[in-house]
Amino acid sequence: MFSMKKPVIVTILVILLVLVGYINHYLTQQSIYKSSNDYQKHEEIEMAKGQEFAEKDIIEALSEEEKDNLDIVDSKNNESINDITGKIDSSIEETISKDENLKNSNYFVEYRLSRDKMRAGLIDRLKEIIEDENTKDDIRTEAQNEIIRLGNTTEKELEIEGLIKAKGFEDALVFLKEDSAKVVVSIDDLMEQDVIKILDIVKSETDLETTKIKIMKKY
């Protein structure tokens, strides 16, 4: 009759216990991994929803005054391209510089959006001028050049904002005109060395003199 020695039986039992433990551990880890993935997907969905609602709230939060500013570009009178652009530039500059707006907790997101919305409205107005068959050739060319300039300006603003944030500032909003620049930064105390850093960046990216660059902090 076949028989096994006790040490062999014990060894087999130990191996079986280890195998069962490994399988149980593997199944538990798989379950945890699946739950973690499911939770992560849920979090991503919720974050996306939250971002969507936040953007919607920000858009709805634009004041009536800012919406009125957008209506400037709907004018059908005989204003020149410079007049139309100048009004929008003034509206953007006034909006981002108001003391009450600088105290807004969502300042950088909300007023970057406001700046871009007004610029988009201006570009739409310029396109209308270009597509109007009654527009003179020189005016059409001027409008086309202005759209190109606006695109380059917007790109330069984003570039300068990125360079400023790379210097350690939490956030920055830049508004460029042909003859001046306005910069708003997020910082508790705007020290002289901070101003020098920002001036160096703006001057290296534009042809503006120091006296034409205004730097402010968000309250």
C-alpha cells in the first residue's frame, strides 16, 4: 500500500496553503485595481462636469457692462478700422483694470475670457467689413491686416503670461496694445525685484519702453 511520510505531507500542505494565499491575494488585488479604475473614471467624469459648470458660471458672471462693450463692434456707421479697434482696446483695458474687478476671486479666468470674447467680437466685425461688397479695397486690406495683428497680439500675450508664470508667479494677465502693455499678476506683495523681472520679460518680447509698461497686482 502506498504511503507518504509525514514531512512530505506537511511540505505539500504548506505549498498548497501558499498557493491558495497567492491566488487569494491576486484576486483581491485585481478587485482593488478594478475598483480604483472605476473610481478614477468616476472622478474624471465628475471633474469634467465641475469644469463645465465652472466655465458656464464664469460666462454668466460677465457683467452687463462687459456685454455692452461687446456690442460696440455691432456698429454699422462709417467708423474707421482704428476707431473700432480703439474702442475695443479701451473697453478691455478698462475692464481688466477696475479695482472692483481686481478683487474678484476668479479674476484671471473671468477677465481673460472677457478679453478674448471682446477680441472675438472685434474680429467678427472686421470679417463683416471684409465680406461686405461695398467695402473699399484699402479698407478691406486694412481690416485683413488688423485681424492678423490681433492674432499675433493674442499669441504674444499668452507667451508673456507663460514666461511670467515660469518666474514663480501664480498667474498673470497681459494686455498688449501697439503702444503700451498692462500686466496683472497674482502675488501678495509686488516688490521691486518682481517688477524688474516682469519688465525684463515684456521688454524682451516687445519693443515697448519701460514707461509704457504698467504692472499691477490682483488684490
